[in-house]
Amino acid sequence: MTALPQLRIPATYMRGGTSKGVFFRLEDLPPAAQVPGPARDRLLQRVIGSPDPYGKQTDGMGGATSSTSKCVIVSPSARPGHDVDYLYGQVSIDADFVDWSGNCGNLSTAAGAFAIHAGYVDPSRLPEDGVCTVRIWQANIHKTILAHVPVRGGQVVEDGDFELDGVTFPAAEIVLEFLDPADEGEGEGGGAMFPTGELVDTLDVPGVGTLQATLITAGIPTVFVNAGDLGYDGTELQPAINGDAAALARLEAVRVAGALKMGLIRSAEEALTRQHTPKVAWVAPPRAYAASSGKAIGAGDIDLNVRAMSMGKLHHAMMGTASVAIAAAAAVPGTVVNLAAGGGQRDVVRFGHPSGTLRVGASVSRVDGQWTITRAVMSRSARILMEGTVRVPASTI
């Protein structure tokens, strides 16, 4: 039997915000993987090391967490007013699928930097020194993201003093703007920021009970509930949740109930192959706690506490897209997020998460009786960790 050589595919391993993933230029992928379908999914799974029943991704580039089991495909954009198309795949760790249903806000930061590294930004738009605004078309959710990337000598600046809770080392700040980040219309809400038409819904969750919830599609579809209704206080860290099988089952039941209410799935069974969206998060009024690093977070440092689940586990910090949802919901008086933050109108919110705090802003307005979000802004950072070629067995595709 003749052994097939491994495929060698140009790739870049990048951190973006509190996530990291393997980045590809579309044209560098094998032809069969340049289009959506099983060949692409199999390739990205093999790159990451999934599906892995051991849950370790030892035979791949993944880090066995939802924050590190990610792939990105970037290509020049044919869409007017945009530099690149950015497609994001959340690779399941132990199950056999890649979830394409949403965006990764953290890796949106890296997508902007990668666009410059890859030579996709027109040189006439790239200053020698200053800030380059990379215009990104987010292909999963059909939205525009502006990444304001610092450059020096025509190259991306990666070193800096911007500190992001959840990331060990400081780096250069990249400001992200998410334009019109409400959903395009998936589900029964027809594109409304609040797909049910209500700021607060009643969820009947099997095995949990009746919960008050805010269901929102800004940034990423998210189900917000009150921490107290789940028996939490909003200061939980990963060990308290991720080591408790009963708690994970309850939180998944809440997520499924929210997905059904939002019209994102038609049956509970569909949720098994849609783990990336919606997210489920619980909110609580500000309360002091020690972050996972040991850093003391005072109640006066934040407007509220938020904890969010990602791919069935409590996230170690906060997803960028969920941060957009938090900002949007906090800006609308009467949502469970807004009430946890003290109520009233606000265009900026600082919330506590397991790794620390994050400040994010949102511009919302009411048009014809419907709330809409026009923009969300936050700061992140990005850095190339490694570049070269990634190898996968040729038999993969």
C-alpha cells in the first residue's frame, strides 16, 4: 500500500481578543475546500483535531476549548466598500460538525490585522504610519465590521500597552465597530433586534421552570436570564459551572428553550448541531468578586455582572459578539440586562466577566415602535502566533 503524503496548506495561527484560531487565505485551500460543503468541513476539523472523543484535540491545532477550536477563511471582497470577506467556522471539539451559524467577535479583530498581513488591503488605503480602517464583510451573518488597525512603516503594529482582561500580555489596541449588528432575519422575528417583539419573554424550560428572559439578536443571538432565577449571583467562575454536569444540562435546556422561542430551531433535537448559536447568559447587579487571575473586581468598577456559555461550557471571559448583545440590551430600558445594570438609558456599559471587566458601547434607537441598533464599539487586540504551513493527511479530502 502506497502512503499518501500529507497536504501542506499555508496558514497563520492568530490570537484575536480572548480567542485564537487557524487563518487561511481562500485561494490557499485545496480546490475542494474552497467552496462550502463536506470537504471543507472535514479539512478544518482535521486541522483542529476534531471530532475528538477524548476532548483534547491532541492531534490538531485546537486547544480543546470553545475559544481555541476555530478556523477562519479570508478572501478579497467583491462587495463594494469592503476590503475582505471573513468567514468563521466554530469547530466542535467532540462532535462531528462545524458550526457556521454565527460570527466570532474576538477573531474579527484578527481578521482585520490578517487582511493587511495577507496583502488584501489596497496599498492606497494603507498609511505608512497611523491607523488603517479595514472594511470587513462578515460572511456568516452578512454584516459590516470596521477594524481600526494601527500600522507603522506600512506594517501592522502588534506590540503595545493595551490590556485586555483574559489575555496575559498587553498588545496594540484595535478598535472594532460592528455596523447594524442586529440579525438579518433568521427565525420568526423577521430581522428585529428583539425577534419575539418583547423586551422580556417568559420561557418555560423543562426541568428548570419558568424564567424571565430577554431574547436579542444583536451581535449574536443571545438568551439573557437573571442569575438569581438560576440560583447564581453572577460571580461564578469556570470551575463552579463546567464541573457540574447538572448545571450544564440546565443551562443547555435554557438555551434550547430560547432558540425555540426565537424561531432559530424547529425542534429541540436541532440544537445538537447548532451549538454556536444562540448563546445563553445570566446577568446580575454589580457585586465584588475575584477574577480567575486573582484580580479583585469591585462592585464600583462595573455596572453589572454577566456570565455566558459558549459551546456548552462557561466562557473564560466574554465572547466579542455576546459583548455586542450585552451593550445593545443594556441600552434598551426594561430588558433584564438593562435592569441588572440599574435601569435607565445608557450608551456605554462596563460589565464583569470571569476574567475581569470589559467596556462596550452601543447606539440604539426606536423606529416605528421597533428598537434597532446602528453601531457597537469595543477594543480588542490581535497577534500572529505562528505562520507557515499546516499539515493534514491527504486522505482527509
